[in-house]
Amino acid sequence: MTELRILTSVRGLAAWLVVLYHIRSGMAGLPPATEAAFAKGYLAVDFFFLLSGFVIWLTWHDRFRTPGAIPRFLQKRVARIWPLHVVMLTAAVALALVLRATGRDDPAFPLAELPLHVLLVQNWGFTDTLRWNDPSWSISCELAAYLLFPLLVLTVDWRKLPTTALICIVAALFLTLHVAMNGAPSLGENIPRYGLIRCLIEFAVGTILATVFLRTREHEDTTGAPQIQRSLSSQTPLALTATALAITAWILGTPETLAAPASFAALLLSLALTSGRKHHLLEGRTIHYLGEISYATYLSHFLIWKAFKLPLSSQSLSPALIALYLALVLAASIALYHGIERPAQRWINQRRFLPRKEEAAAEG
């Protein structure tokens, strides 16, 4: 299926919310209400998990019964996440060596845990706190989801279940996440302990949402209506109703561990159903580009922030310095995307590990 541009764009906005979350305490003169809003930026990662399951289901759910599809899928996912991760981990090692050489050892850079980070298994229950490049914890969890995804596809076919049943399964999964977090006040609580289950459940929900989306879009396509009319057809209220229920849950004081995933699920489905509309603000070229480079933004900003503050005497930075930092993150994102992420992805994807016939079948 072709790209849903709106989802790529929103991924870029979510990445920048994570950036603001990490730097909020270092922004001098930040109004309390704004800081409180930025303090919820960690929730953008939950949207990432849902979005990842959604997009991967759209792309791969029909391919896994062809020869060579599973190895090809894993190859493409490793190509997508691992090269840039290793580059940023190398940068973290360089920063750790600089700190050690200047007598400023940082406990965030333990050499004993480095192999876990290289293999991207650091957040599989092997560690008790975030270290090295903190945002990579979610990439570690994503890798686990990728490894389990073929099993999900081959054992469960969401398409055979009615929409009502799918919604009930989503509700059950979210309730499972809430119970598994054992009364934690927020989704960002104790990431080394809860991050993996948080990712796997939200990723699975994303695959279900993709099934609902495909079912809705197929129904709309049979009407023969123009694209804009189809996106606003009688099926779209399904997402609007879910959004209204999620907002009501927040107002009624539902715990974040329930309300946030439900809200993001409703938002994701709503955005997908309105994709392709002409002159949509979220499908413009600039904002879409921010989405394309968002992985580089997400993986690079934390270490850039750490290095940026090293020569500065104050931990609370002026708006001018914050603007400079944000510009550096944007420039680094562009450079990393075009100079490392995409070339490495192409190089790995061009490696052939299967006979050509199986490769062709896996590509669909």
C-alpha cells in the first residue's frame, strides 16, 4: 500500500515533542503551563509504537506466506533501525572517552552494558535504568516487536474477525497494559521494567487498527465516491466516536496508562482515515520532510543536548541558546538522514541472502 503522508508528518511532530520533553528543564523562563505540556512529551513514544504496528501491518500482512518473506522483512527492519543506532552509540562512546580523559566520568556510560546496546537488547529486562543514548530504549523494544511480528501474522488473522470483536480485543489489550504497569502513575514510569510490554501491546494494537482502516477504506472504495468524500464517508464516525470516548476518559480522570493509549489509537485511526485530502495542513512538503528525518531527530537529539551543555556553566539556557541547539538538531537530522541512514539502509537491503526467486516473492 502507498504511503499515508499524514502519518509520516505526524511522526515528525512527535519526534520534536520528545526533543522538547528532554530539554524542558534546561529552558530558562519557560512558563509553568508550557513546561507541564512539554513534560508529557514522553507520550509521543506511545504514538510511535502504535504507528509502527499500523504501518508494518499495512505493508507486510499479506506477504508472509510467500517464500523468503520473513527473512526479507527482518533484513529490512534491521536496515531501518540498526545502522543509525550504531553510529549514535559510537558518538556516545566518543563522548564517554572525552569525559573520562577530562576527569568527568559519567555513570550513564557503563562499558559493561555496551554489548547489550550494540545488540539492541538493553531494554529486554537486562538493565535497571536508561544509559548510553537514552531514546534507544524504544528502538530496543521495537526490535522485539519486529521479531514477534511474523509469529503474530502467521497465528492470528485480524481480517477474519468482525470490527466489534477487534475493538473488544483492543480494549482488552489496553486493560492488560494498565494492569501490567501495576498502578504506575504514568506510562513513562520505570521504562526498563515496563517499556517492553508497553511497546508490544501498543504495537499489536497498531496492527489491529490497520485492519480496521483497511476494512473501512475498502468499504469506502466500493461507493465510487471521490477521494475526499470517501475519507469523510459514513464509516469515518467510527474514529470520531473513539476520539470522543478517549477525550471523555481524560476528563473523567481515567489513569494515563489507560487514557493515553486509547487517545492515541483514536487519533491514529482518525488521521489515517482523513489521509489524502487536498490541501491538508499535515501533508505539506516541509512537515512531511520532518517526518522523513524524524528517526535521525529522535536518535541524535539526546546526545547532542548532552554535548551542547558540557562547555556551558549554566544548566538553564537562554532562548537564544535553545534556538541554536534546536537548529543543530535539525541540521544533524538532515545530515544523518542523507549521509548515513538512507545510504546504509539501501546498502543492507541490496545484500542478497536468498535465491532470486524467493527474493522476488518476498518483495511482492
